[in-house]
Amino acid sequence: MKVDPTKLDRRAAHELLVGTALPRPIAFVSTIGEKGVYNLAPFSFFIPMSVKPAIVGIGIGRKRDGAKKDTLVNIELTKDFVINLVTEALAEPMNQTAGEYPPEVDEFKIAGLTPGRADFVKSPLLAESPVNMECRLLQILEYGEFPRINNFVIGEVIQVHVKDEFWGDGEIQSSKLKAIGRMGGDLYCRTRDVFEMKRPVISDEKQEG
């Protein structure tokens, strides 16, 4: 089977991508609006892009009528956002925030979650998350045609908060986080079943050959 994504309708193209790019980490993004209302929403088109500087990217689609989602509007306004790690314990609250609520609705309250103060950005942290990344906006790219426009938000991570119980030996203890990932459709996955493989060591002699 060979599939040309340019010949698929939007839904089929979406299912093709999310059915192959998996499991995907979830960026649980918290922002603050013009009137001080907090916003919290999950996005699974999320990827680290660079280490030094620490750069991340998030894909944010538009609403069905082409209007910008509150997360994007808020990021354009404040030039910052926070990415919060989603754990198994946060799965259901995270799902509650995935609805398209009006701008005046605080998704922290909808999901029964707690906003916390960040060190360098205006956007709030998610207190219940074990890891929070304060991000400063660098660039917003735009793709597609109205109303199905997609924006790719690029931000620099300027501060990372890690709860003490998940930090040891100078690094995050990822095996303790119980993070979850996104699959296709309404499916998610756990990250407890892991295995290890050492990378091959290539000698200089073999590299030259």
C-alpha cells in the first residue's frame, strides 16, 4: 500500500499521521488570557527540537470555523507558556480540559487542578504535574488554508521545575514519573513497559572505511 497524503481529505490525513507518529508525548499547555483567565489544554503534536538552547515545538490546530484556539491567542498575547508533564494520575483531568470551552472559562477549575506561580513567565504552572517547563515564545509558523489552518509554536525553555521525588543523580528519574503518551484516535498508552538497548560503538577505523 502506498498513500499520497496530498490526495487525502483532512480527517484521513490526520489519521494517517497520528497512526504512525506514536506514541506521542503530550504537552499540557497552561497560559493566561487578556483578562487574567487561566487556560489549560493538551496538545500531542509536541517535540523537543534543540538542547542548547533548549527549544520545543507544539502544533496547534484551529477550531472548525478557523478561529484561533485560546492557547494560541494567549501565547500571542503574553509571548510565553508553560508545558506540564501528563502522568497517569492526570489523565482524566487532562481529558476534561480537551473540550473547546469559551475564553472566559478557567480549565484549571473545570478539571479541579491547581495553578501555581512561575518564576519567569506570566503563564501559570500546573501544581499537580511533576515537571513544568517555562517557555518563552520564539516564533509561530502557519500552514494550511482557511479554515483548516495549523500553527507551529516554537518556544525556548528558560526554566524547568521538577518535584524533588523525581530528581536524583543529577537527572530526572523518568521511570518514576508514570507519564502517558497519545496514540491514534481516543487511545493513550503508559510508559511503564520499557526496555534498554545500548548504542553500537563504532571505531574510528570503521568510520573511515
